[in-house]
Amino acid sequence: MHGEFEHNIDAKGRLFIPAKLREKLGSSFIITKGLDGCLFVYSAEAWDVLEEKINQLPMSRSRNLQRFFFSSAADCAPDSQGRVLIPQNLREYAGLQKEVTVIGVSGRVEIWDKRRWQEYNGELTSESIAEAMEDLGF
């Protein structure tokens, strides 16, 4: 999954998920707390893989991950207009008010407050990206 899309959350907390991303996510998917102040969105299959990997860790290493990801996870299915209801607790966690950026990040989708996404991108430098590319052998 890839791409960057800007949308608005309506007064009821519904967000349009772009068709390009919905096709990859499937007819229902999981939205949960993410890192860096965004929300993570996983297809049912990707969620099962994440859950399995976390559950394979020793309890001393997995309990915080389990609590963070699983306690806030919400099963979502788009309505006929491609919108999903983002639960209030998740909207508050990610600071989602109105303007939102939805991005495809390989195996998941992320939902960001538009301003927070712009700030995050403003902190990236060519040097930090070049270092990461070197680590990958590019």
C-alpha cells in the first residue's frame, strides 16, 4: 500500500478511506493506536500476523505491546460511501479534529492529523533518509 491522501473527518467521526487503500485492506479491518501520534490500520490478515508475532514474545517483552495495540483496537467496516467511524478514544489519541492525512505505508495504512503529519515530515532531512537508504544497501 502506498500513497498520501487528504480528507476530513465529519461531525460524527467518520473518515473516508480512499478506494485504492480499501481494496488492499479488505471489507473489514482493524484501526488501533500507532506510533508517533498516528493511528495504524491493518487488514485482517496483517493484524493476525502482528498478533501472532506479539504473542510469541515472552510475556516480559509482550505485555506492553499487547496492552498498547490490542486494548485500543477497533474492528471497522466501510459504509457504502467508503467511510469508517473512528472511535472517539482513537480520535483523541491521534489528535484528529477535521483535516486528516491518510497514507499507505507498505503493509499498513496510517491516519494522521494533517498538521501533525506536516510537522513530522518537516523534521525529516535528506541526511537521515540517506543514512536509512545506506543501511538498506542503496
